[in-house]
Amino acid sequence: MAFRDGFLWGGATAANQFEGAWNVDGKGISVSDLCTNGSLTSPKRITSEIETGTLYPSHEAVDFYHHYEEDIALMAEMGYKCFRLSINWTRIFPTGMEREPNEKGLAFYDKVFDCCRRYDMEPLVTISHYEMPYALVEKYNGWASRECIGYFEHYCEVIFERYQDKVKYWLTFNEINSGMQQMGNILSTSTVKGYSGTVFDFPDDPQTRFQAMHHQFVASAKVVLYAHEHYPDFKMGNMVCCIVSYPYTCKPEDILEAQHQMQYMNWYCSDVQCKGEYPFYAKRIWKENGVSLHMEPGDLETLKKGTVDFYTFSYYSSNCVGAGETAEQGAGNIVGGLRNPYIQVSDWGWGIDASGLRYSLNEIYDRYHLPMMVVENGLGAHDTVEADGRIRDDYRIDYLRQHIEQMKLAVEEDGVDLIGYTPWGCIDLVSASTGEMAKRYGFVYVDKFDDGTGDLSRRRKDSFYWYKKVIKTNGEAL
């Protein structure tokens, strides 16, 4: 078989898109709780306070908080070996600044992890997945201020101690490289005022974004060091959004631009977390963006020592870059580019390029020689419940089949070290980019709609039964 015994098949979610119960049992306000709904054509808004009569999708999401046993049972029915989820920081520390944690928040994740363990399912926990306590945004401007490092360390120390016997695999920051890009109306990582995109109509400010990312790098390295010292069985990983950029033509200018884009969007962040140092081209990037990075004594030593044990990434699509001024623009996760005329696109305009996943696996493994996991991959699409109650999502099956086939080639033919695969949104959840439910990814359909209605009932899609077969045969029956 291409995939090793014990390969971590599973699925991935994020608390702010999935959990709901936004103000239950002592939870504080997260930056994500201030994001309204939106769509592909109508951007989501981020408000400074909760507006009466406005829909905030994260407030209920799909209510995993009250459905966790049912949802984990569905995952177990598919045969999951691994469930990627995130901890909501404000469930543990409502403002992020408390010394004592919220016991009810800790107890909730105890129940979730215990439920996973009953089914022999390995939790893969993202510590910070596009959210942070809003109180830290108000007081410190979020990760733009160095003070957040200490609060993040305290948060990690508490959850590491509490869950040391229940969680082995940890990821520090989700898609940390999303801060490299000014995102327009798309939600990105918690940097400027809690985000790196436009928040309260803030202009693009590379100095603040790059400084905030440096603080996140230091925070990540510090908690990796702490985990290695106190919990040697822990495996600490990074999480990067894989932005594949092909040259639009074979013009040397396009080749060079594609190389620079890969350096900027992919390798800048992962070099710091995997090699423990800023890459040689960082000075060029800082100069091009007018950035003068401030570092405290000891920061570079911390980065050097606090490197991760394994590499995880999201992969959805690819784009082209180059001087093709008349080329059609394409969309994608975090950043778009020029439309590749040789590949199809999804309902949301993202290029469907399974070969790009094999390319990415080879590039990453060649660069870092670390075990890898694909922790997000999937197709956002409109799903329809037919008259017989069935959801025939062959388009999703086709997408995932193509990508797993390319993973097999990367392992079998190329020799990359791949240890797991957790497709995104294994149960339908709120889209991070648009704040809508209509963009569905899951193997399980949730009766919840863009206007906030729905009874939250769960229903298996055709892809549910297909993925169950894939896992049972360790990827052989596709």
C-alpha cells in the first residue's frame, strides 16, 4: 500500500466556524464573534460591537458545542483515525488576560477529547485558528503588540498541562502565512486589530503585519520549546497555507515572479518555523514593503531553538503569476492570481489542480525533510438535498479522489514522508472567507442556511460513504 500503517485519515474543523455557543459557560468575545455573514458577491463586515438584528454566523455556527457526541460518532462511523479541531482561546481565558482559566471551558474540551479517545481517534489541535480574545485587540492592537506573546504562552501552558494525556499533536497558528497578504474583505489571521485584512476599514500596513507575524513566530517558538522541555511526547507542528504559483508563460520575467511569489507567500514563514531563521531573501521582502522589523535580544536564538517537529499545510488550488495583463483573474484561498487556462475552477472560482498537491508535497519535503500532513483540502460547493433525501455530491468525490491519487504518487513514486490527511470541513461549517453556509465542504450535511435558519440536523452525503471506503482500504479503493 502507498500509505503507511497507522496513516492518520480524518477531517478538519475550526472552533470559530463550527462550535457556536459563543457566549455560553463563561466564553468571552473573540474577534471572530464580530464578523457578520457575507457571500461571494457581498463581503462580510467586521463590527466594533454586536449590532442588533445583524447575523453573526459564529454565534451559533453548526453548534458542535451541543452536538459534539453526535458529530464525533459520525466521524468514527467513517473510520477517522484523526480529528483536527481548534481550541477557542476565549473559552479558556475570556479576555486572554486572566491568570486563572475558565473551568467550564476546559471541561468542554475534556469531554471532546475523551469522546475522541473512546473511538481511538487522535485529536490534532490547532491552538490559534483565526481567532483571539477581542479584549487583547482593544487593549494591545492584537498581535501588533509584543504583550500578546506572554498571554499566548500562559494559555498554552494551561492547555498543555490539562490535556497532556489526551492530545499528542499540536499546531501553533493556523495558516500563519496569511498575514503576508492584505486580504481586502477576506478574513485572515489575527494581526492588525485582530486580523491582517481590513478591519474597521484599516488601510494595508505592511509594517504592522510583518511585526505582528514576528511576534507570532516568537510565540510559536517559545511554546514549542516549552512543550519539548516539559512534555517530550508532544509533537509540535506549524500550519501554512500552500499557495502554489506557476509562471503564466515561460518568459524569464514570469519565471522569476513565480519564484518570488513562492518565497513571499510560502517559504518566508515556513523557513522561520522549520529552519529557525529568516531566509536570505527576507531583507529584500522587507525593503520592498518598507518594513523595519524590530526584534528583542534573544528573539533569533528563540526562533533557532523552537523549530517544529512536523509540517502541516492546507492545499485547495493553484494560480498563475506573470505579466499577462489581459489574462483572466482567478480566485483562491488567501490570495488569487491569473487564471490557469489548463485547469477547471470551482463554483467559487478556485482552480482545481490535483497535480499541484503532488508538486507541493515534493517541494516542501525537499526543502525541510520533515514528516508532513495535509490538514486542509476540499471542494466548497453548492449541495442539494434531493426529494429522496439523498445528497449526490459526486463533484466532491471526484475532487478528493484526484487529490488522494496525487498524494499516493508523491508517497509511492517520489518518496515523500506523508503521515496524515484531514480534508477541510468534514462536517458542513461556516466559510471563513465569505461567512456563508452555502459554500459547503463536508461529508455530513448540516441543515443550516445563510439566513441563520435550519434545525441543525445532520445528514450523510454520498461522499460520506465513499470516504468511509477510502479509509477502510487505507486509500486503495478510490
